[in-house]
Amino acid sequence: MNLHRLWDDPRWMSVPLLAILALVATSAVPRIWNHRTTIYDTVPTWWFYPDVMWRGLPRTIVPTLVVNWLVVVESYVLMLVGVTPEPLRIVEPKITLYMVGFSFLILIGVAFVFYLVVLLFNWPKAIVPPYLRHERGPIMEWLEGRHADERRLGRSRRKSESD
């Protein structure tokens, strides 16, 4: 690839910007972890999801950062693999590109599932900020509310066999 064309590629500007945003997000971790910010304490008027989802956002700070940094590293690796001079490449370039892309895609998928588990179930407690570890996740709140409605109406949790 021609070096002049290399700088015309928008990835060389977008990936550093993505890294800067990930760095800013990383710098916010101590404030969120130690509850020195109150931005997540009240639900904003523009939030159209359930309130419990807003309260779950600060719980997901660790998995969010893992996903962010995996995307940054993957972007840099894919850019560099695409422009490395031929003698430095160990295996065929397309195979390398696919291997790196596929492995990072798997890692990002696993990290995203981990993000959803923390958001929806508030588990594992070790990566949840200490002041939020006592909260229930949205799924548990929904289940408890649903069972409370059934108990209030006099229904049991399980249907009898005669039904």
C-alpha cells in the first residue's frame, strides 16, 4: 500500500479517536466505582427504557471497558496487519487478518455476554461497584414483581395438575 494513500484512510483518524474515548471512559472508573458521581442516581427524562436499566449502567463499568479496549486493540491490529510490508508477514495476509478478526470477534462476543449478565443479574459481585452490590438486577426485580402479583391475586407459583 502506498504510504501517501495510507494517511488518506479514515481509519487512521477514527481509531485514535476511539482510543481517546476509551481512555476518557477508563479515567471515569474511580469516580463511578467510589460513587463520587451522582449522574446515575436519578433517571433523566429522555431515558425511555425502564428505570432499572438506568440504575444498571454503573454496574457494567468493568465489562464495558473490557469491550471498549478489545475493540480498540482489534482495530489497531487489523489496521497494522493490513499495511505490514510483505517480508514481515509470517503467514498469508488474508489468513492472518481472518484469524485476528475472528479471535477478537469471539472475545468481544464473550465480553458482551458478560456485560449482559452483569446488567441483567448483577452478578458476579466482584466486578460491580461496592455501593451497588446489594441491588437486584432487572430480571430479579421483574420476577419478584411478577410473583408478588400472583401472590396478591391468590394464585400459587405452579399450576395444579388438575388444570
